[in-house]
Amino acid sequence: MARRMIGNYHVRCRTGENLEIISKDYLSSSFIMIAAAMKLKQMGTINKPLFAIPNHLVESGQFAREFHLLYPHAKVLSASSKDFTKQNRKKLISKIALFDWDAIIIGHSSFDRISVSIEKQEKYIHNEIAEIEDFIKEMDSEEDRVSTRKLEKIKENLEARLKKLSSSNTEQFINFEQLGVDSLFLDEAHNYKNLFFKTKMGNIKGIQVGDAQRATNLLQKIQYLYEIRGEGKGVVFATGTPVSNSMVEVYTMQRYLQPQILKEHDIYFFDQWASTFGKIVNSLEVDVTGQNLQIEQRFAKFNNIPELSSLFRITSDVVTKDMINLPVPMLDTGKPIPVEVTPSSRVKEYISYLAGRAKLIKTSKVDPKRDNMLKITTEGKKIALDYRLMFPNAGEDSYNKIKACAEKVYEEWKNGKELRLTQLIFCNYGTPGNKDFNLYAEIVKELNTLGIPKEDIGIIHNAKTPAKKQKLINAFKEGDIRILIGSISKMGEGMNAQDRIIATHELDVPWKPAEIVQLEGRMLRQGNINPKVRIYRYICKGTFDAFAWQTISRKANFIEQFMKGDTTIREMEDLGDGALDYETMVAIASENPLIMERMKMQTEVSKYSLLEAKHKNNIFRLQDKILNAKNRINTFTNRYTNILDDINQRTKETIVTKEDDSREDIENKFKFIFYTNDNHIMEDRLEVGSYIIEKFKNLSISDDIVYLGKYRGFEIGIQKKLLSESQLSRVLKVKYKNQYEIESSSSEIGITRRIDNLLNKLEEKANQTKNIIEEEKEIFKSAEMEVKAPFKYTKELIKSKRKLKEIEQNLCKQ
């Protein structure tokens, strides 16, 4: 399967057109990029590809080893950070320029320091400033004053950058054009999502206008490649998470890879794109009294999802777990295992305190810079994890997530002793070096207390250099260290240590849906010796945990459906920043059972709505199936009637010279007479074969058919057509009522024999056609019955929607 998919990538980018490989950790994007690059190089589509990959894959030599594993004789230059030092830089540039490399490999940090020439930077910045000035002129100064101020500030920054470029006397690190590369393969491309875009909607919540220099730098390098290759060519991205925090990131990826497609559809500028696929929602929010409402504008939803997905997938190949047949471990219970912990009284008190702060924020009684919902949500996550993260000098609770986790880890550690099975503990707060409270030390202490020795436990944060980190990971892979503790940022993207992992433990809720992919991807990937594994998620009841997990999982599911091109979803909410709203927070803090009921009913409505959408989609599919079957029945019935006529014509026009059912000596069974269109009669098979071959030589490539004469009552024609850039096809056409096509032969006798074989098998064709008609009639009948079936969960959907509405009304009244 993996080999076939790599073949698909060859086909997708053989013209050098851009491609985004969206592959989770189930299939190595490195191998796909390497194979695609070498194929393009062999075809002459590219000459010198540059691979920009995570630093540790360069410094450890892992990527270069993978390259030589696939292509042992490939000429690969892997440039580490040492090669980019001032004393080695010129030597490196010469090395790159003088040799015909199959691949140049550099780390992200080195790639980020390389920019296009100062002249090109100035040109690109001038263009940006001109476009911003045009935007500002078009805006209503009163209505759009917030957006205008933001654009003017960005313009000032660009002008300052321009001034700095023109006045700088320092030597440029490396000029991108100097490298002589003509294509870019960028791994983990989602790290470059924070790209600036111009918009008149800067005052709308939910629209984050990025301005990271590394993203701008990348865009300029891509624009240079477009100048030498043509727009939309020469760039391949690889990522497991092209969308991590907002669907607006889809637009960013399209700006990088699909500028010509955006222009073609008049959605090149963000506001055009947003008006097509985005939805600004005027939300009525209940105030703290439960009686007054306030209107807030938010870029909160996306619509026309199938159309956006279809455009996005023009340059994207998506690989999901259900598309591949690789030995990836399965979850033991089919889903993550929730481990619930009852909060202490002081944790409950703090959650109530947070709800009080949320009330002040809601009524605008506090400066958002001092306190806001994102800050409160962060504190809620910390207090649910361990009280001491907020109050370092407080004593420990009698039971909390840390103790619950230690018990599960110990159980797995004990059961996996014989095979030295390993476990990961993900914890994003209280990391080593935290001046207030080191939660990692507490985790280790709890594990030691239960009987797990210190030498079995590793902390990724203690490995300060790439070499030390790799040594720690290698020990973990071998099972010498059996428990590894770290944060998502340290143990997520790019860490390949799945060999023996039996369980992962998630102590707190990630902020982004993409981080769930990173968490699961460490264990659920090829190369893990365990057929079944477990994910433990620790939830402190009465805190924000359960709601946060449900919300982020739902958003992750939306992203997956979008990537797979699911046409049942036309609208989806944006992913947001992970902060809870006031109403939810108050309900959780008061331990209101309605909030849990609301979560349950939201899931029910979502489930039945999705089933209804799939039912409607299935109706459309069945209607197409019925129409298609009806057309095919008519087409094949006509074809069947024509074949019977063709059989009669063949029988009538064939003079049998030898009654013999054997297939041998076929040329002596019938009297051979070929009537040319210029009134000649040929009775020699070799002469006719030679005649047809000669006609082919003078025939140009075309869709036109040239008829040469008649044989056994059928017209015989020839056609020359191009199947691909390098493959030419010469075909024979045989026609009476139906027209048949066969590949010509290079030998004289082979040509006439192929025509006879075709005509002698008309009975077989008639039987095959008759079978197809019967099959299509069955399809028609089955589809007609199925299309009449009503949606079987209509009552449940109506009931769950009504119940959800009632719950939300009751929550607003409280």
C-alpha cells in the first residue's frame, strides 16, 4: 500500500507542480518526499532540490541515512549548523554550486536564516506596501478605523524593514539564489503558518493576522522559485497538521502553494476568500443577570466546506489511518480510557473563584490586559492538574491526577517487565526549571514510592543537547529507560521512539486539536511491537477538563473530516483559542448537572445530524446510481443488439474453407479477401499486413480514424494517438454496427490474426454484454428500493434538538 501511495505522489508531482503531503505518523513523509524528489530528478523535471527539515534530523544524520537507505548511490549533501558558521559558509556555497547534488539537506534554523537577495526583498516589500495603501484607500475611515490602524501599523513596520535593508552594511548570511536550487521540499510545514495577510476585517474577532518573519521569509523564497519555475511549481510541503488552531490556516497554505488557483477563483485576497468560505456570526450573549443580551461579531464559522476541501485537495494528498494497511497498533478499548479524579475542596473553591473573575470580565469590570478568559482557562487547567501549580507552598492533596497516573503507570510497568515495554507521560505544566513548582519531580517521587526505580525513569527536559536527547530516546527505544516524561513541545513532533510503547498518559488537555495528533502519533505508528496499546486521559471532575477534552476532540474530528474531503459537512465552527466561555465556566464551577446534560445532548445532536447528512448524501448518490444504471442499461442493450447484427454480418460475409474448432492455423480457416477503399482486392495476409504497417508510417497523431478497406463485412481503420508524453499507441478499428478497437501488431501476419481473433470472439462479447445488462438491472432495482427508505433516526434527531434547546434556555435563566 505504501509503495502504491508513493507511486501516486510520483504521478501527482511529475510535472513539477506543487504538492502538500498530509500524512500523520502512520506513514513516513520523509520517504515519500525522498522518492518523489528522485523521480522528478530522473525525469529531468527538477535539477537541484533543497530539503528543509527539523534540526535534529540533520544533526543526527537520520534524514541522510533514510535517503541512502532508499537510494544508496544518491549524491546527498547534508549541511549541519557547523557548515553555516562564518568560517565555513563560503566553502559550503562553493560545494553546493560546483556539484550536481541529488539533494541538499539543511535544518529549519539554517533555512530560516537564508533569505532572498536584498534586491528581491526590497521588491517584495514595495509590492506589499503598495497593496496595503490600496486597501487603506478603499476602506471607510469611520467604519473600519480599527482595521485601518492595524494596516497602517503593519505598513510602518514594512517601511522600517525596508529602511533597515537599504542602510545595512552587514554581510548577508546566505543569498537563497546563490544555492542554485530549483525546488523546495519543506518538512513540518505547519511551523510556517503565521503568515501575514491583508484584510479589512481586522476588527472582527477570530481573525488573527500573523506576521512572523520566518513565514514571510519562506513566502519570498517560494515567490523566487515561482519566478524561475512558473507559479504553482517547485514546492512540496509535508505535514501531519496543516490546520492546528484555525481554519484560516487553510488560506495560508493555499497562499503558499495555490496562488494561481486562488487568483483563478477570485479569492486571492483574504477578504475575498473569507466572504466565500467564512461566516461572521452576530452572537447574542447572555450577561451575568441572565436578562440582558449583547451582540458580538465573530469570525466563528466556515461554510461551503466541500468546495473549500475540493480546492485545497487539488495540491494535497491526504493519508489517514483508515487509508493504509500498515501494522499500526490498535487502541485496546477502541478509544482513550478516561481516568476520573474527585477534586479536593480547595480545588473546588478555586474553580468557583475563577468563575467570579469570569463574571468581572464579562461585565467589563476588569482590564483585559490584567485578566481575561484565556488566563482563567490556563489557571483552571493548572489547578485541575495539581493545586501546587498555583500555590507552590501548599501541601499536596490526598489524591489527585499525579497519584492516579502513578498507579496506572506502575500497573503497566509491572505487566510489561518481561518485554521491557515503555510508557510516555505527557505533562505541559510544572516542567523542570520552573522556579515556582517542579511537578515532574513529584511525578518521579510518586513512581519511586510505588516501587519503580529511578533508573527506569527519564525526563526529556534534562537532555539539554541534541546528542543527549538522542541518547535518551535510544535508551527508551531499547527499553533501558521504560518511562519517559515530557511536554508536547519536547516529546511531540519528530520524536520517533514508538518501538515498545504500551501506554501514553495525558495529564492535561492540549490547547490545539493538532496536538492530539502529536500525542497519539508517538505510539500509534508503524514499528511498535505491541498490537494493542492504551491511552489514559486524566480528568479532574468538577473542573474544566471534561468539557475541554470534548471540545478539542470534536474540533480534531472536524479537521479530519475536512482533510478527507467529507461532503456531508457543509458548515463547521472555527477552532478558536481553547478558552472557555463564561456560561460554561459558571455551570462547571457550580457543578450544575445541566452542563453535563448539555454536553451529552450536543454529542447526540451532532451524531444524529451527521447521520442525517450522510443519509441525504446517500440519497443523492442513489439517485445518481439509478440514473447511471438506467443509462447503462440503454447503452448496453443497444450495444448487445448491434453485436448480434455484427455476428450475422460476420457469418454472412465469411467464406469458411476449413471446418475446425481448434485455434491453430487460423489463417487457413477462412478465405482471405481484403477490399481496399481504392478498389483493390488483396488475398494475401502478409501483403495486407505490410499495407497497413506502411499506412501507419504516414499517419499523423490525431483523434481521426483513417479507414483503409473492408474484411469479412467490416470496415478496417487505423489510428495513431498519444497515451502519455512518452507512449505512442497504434490501434486498429473494426466497424460494422459497433466499432471495436485493438492494439496493432508490429508483424504483418499478427495484424490480420488480431482482427480475426476479435471477430471470432463476438459471441463472447455478446454474453459479457448481456451479463452487464442483467447486473445493471439488479443495481437499478436495489437502488430504487433503497432510495425510498426514510431517515430512520428522524425522531431521535428532533427529540435531541428539542432537549438541547430546553437545556440551553434553562442555563441562560440560571
